[in-house]
Amino acid sequence: MDAKGNPGKHILYLLGAGISKGAGLKTSAELLDSMVEWGRQSGDADLDIALTAVVNTLRDVNAGANIEDLLDAARSIRSRTDSCLWFLTEGFRNPLKSLEKRNPALLSKLSRIVLDRIRAELTLDIVLEWKYLENLIQLVRKSSSPCIFTLNYDLLIETVLDYEHISYATGFARPLKGSADSYMLPDIEMWPVGYQRSYIGEEITYLTHDQRRAEVRLIKLHGSLDWFRVASPAVYEGGLRISPQDRIVRHQPLANVEAMEMMIAGRSGKERTEEPFRVLLREFYLAAQQADVVVVIGYSFSDEHINRVLIDAQVFERSRSFDLVVVNGPDWPPPQMSKTAEEAWRILETAAEKCRAENLWGLSVIRDYAEAALEKQLLSNELDAILDVRHHGL
């Protein structure tokens, strides 16, 4: 159903960090600021020196630097071989030169420190009633295929869905009793459907954890705070290997289990080809091809692989364009954008002009933050207007 109850309207919702700001979580730029302040207050002089030197250098090079740039830089320092920052500026080299000699372990583990801090910053301490997110979910449920695609790692949307008692699918399910999955560690109650070959297919993101049809699909394209890859022995049946060596589970990591978090953090390496990311990106691509309206909330258009999906669906793959609604605050588009964002925005704006020429809506920018746009019904009203044009124009 569409926003007015008319059948057959597909609305794709894509969420970035800006959607979580109203709930008190920091944006990528704010996380960078908080990282410097945290280092200053940590009582660890070497950590303060390292974070300050790296962040100052990043900002000298790019005024719009954020936490993902810091994470990439920290990883680059650790590897040294591909560090473009190491020899970039005196301001970067000089503070770290003596630090590398007296405390080399700190620089080697700096990326781990940054990632752990990101996790701490994005973990919800308390659960409140977030009306604007409840409004968003009600809008999502009016779509023909209710689905939220998010680039965020936090558990904000899951928390609201649980609070509202709305069933949802993330691609994880409880192992069936007596199934081949009984080898899983008993303390881990969830694993992804997509990693069991008998379940791979279009249903993997439509089922709840107990394998019922979900009311809302939640597709976390970049992973989640509670996803971990767990080392486990392979399972064989009749001499054939029927499962991979490692499994991805949705749980809190256990002290005695080797687990690696599954989050695509940092700007580099965003397009991952291993499961579950390949399957999730495919779902996004299929949804974009079918979309009548794409609603973008709090996303800066800085991820090339996400932009490519939108552009392909809008320009190359369809005879009829989708309408695009963007909720990115009062200053969108900003005067300074990353090259990736600027190029994508230019293409989408051009496509919107063609859309208008066909008497469709084209592109709408709601210049307000997500919380206000949803609480004041600005997004709802915009969707009503767009769908009304589509209903009478088509």
C-alpha cells in the first residue's frame, strides 16, 4: 500500500547516520570531534598525541573529514606499506616520530582503539520513546513491500521495532531443533539464514528469527554492532562439506569464542563480496529497480557502491525513473561535498530534470533534520503529494 492506501506503490527507505541523531547518537563528523575530546580526557598522553596528530592532518587535507577517515588512517598507520598520510605533512610526522619509538604498540593498535570507541559511542545506554522513529516505521509499513535499508551499525531501529511489537527480518533465524545446525555453540541462539545452503534464496530477508513472515524487513547493508563471524568446525554429511568453516551469528560475543565483528567501517573496502554483504547489496539493487519512490534520510551520498545502485536503477536500468526525496538537514546540499557525493548528486539531479519533463515529481529536498521532518509530518505530506501525482499521471 502507498501512503494514501493505494495499492502497488513501492517506496524504498535508505537511512544514514543522520536518522540516529534525534535519538542522541552522534553523526560521523560528531564522532570525530568526540574522539579527539575522549583522547584528551583519557589520561593517556600518547593516545592524546596520536589522535590529535591524525585528526588535525585529516582536517588539513579534507575539511569534511569524519570518523571513517580516522579509521582508514589508523589502519594505514598500522600497515605502513600503504599509508598515504605517513609522509604527507610535517604536522603528522613530527608528533608521531618519537611516539613510534617509545610506544610502537599504540600505533599498531590505534585502529582497534578507534573501532572500540565507535562501538561504545553507538551503543544505546537507555531506551526512550522516539516518536519520530515510530512515525517513520508507520510510513514504511504503508509501502507495498515494507523495508528499511540502513547503512548504520547501531541497534536503534531494532529497538524501536521491538518496542512497537512489530516483527522484522534481518536475515537471522534460530536453528531448528534436530537440524544439522545442532553443532552450533549452545550459547549462541541466532545465525543467518543466508549461511545455510538450504535456505539461500529470496526468502532469506523476509523471515523473522522464528521463521515467520516479517512485517518489516531491516536490511543492514554495512553490518551491525551485534553481528560476529565465529570460527567453528566444518560440518560434513555423507562425505560432503555442507557448511562453511565460519558462521556469522547475531549475539553478544562470548569470552571463550573466537569472534570477529561484521561491520564495514571506514571509507575503503565498502563493497564486500563475501556473505552476508553480497546478498544484502543484491536486495538493495532489486528494491531500487522496483521503487516508485526512494526516500533518503540522513545519508551524505559518500558511499560509491550505494550511489552506483541508485544511479543504475534511476538512469540505466529502467524506462521510467523513481521519484527521489532527500531529508538531510537545512544545509543540503552543503557547499563542500566529497567528490563521490558531488558526482552522484549531479547525476541524480540531472535525472530528476528528465523525470519532471515526463510530468512526474522528480526530486524533492526536505531541508529539515529527520526528527523534525517526521514529527511535523513533512515527509508524510511530501509522499502524499508525490503519490497523488503518480496515481493520476500514470
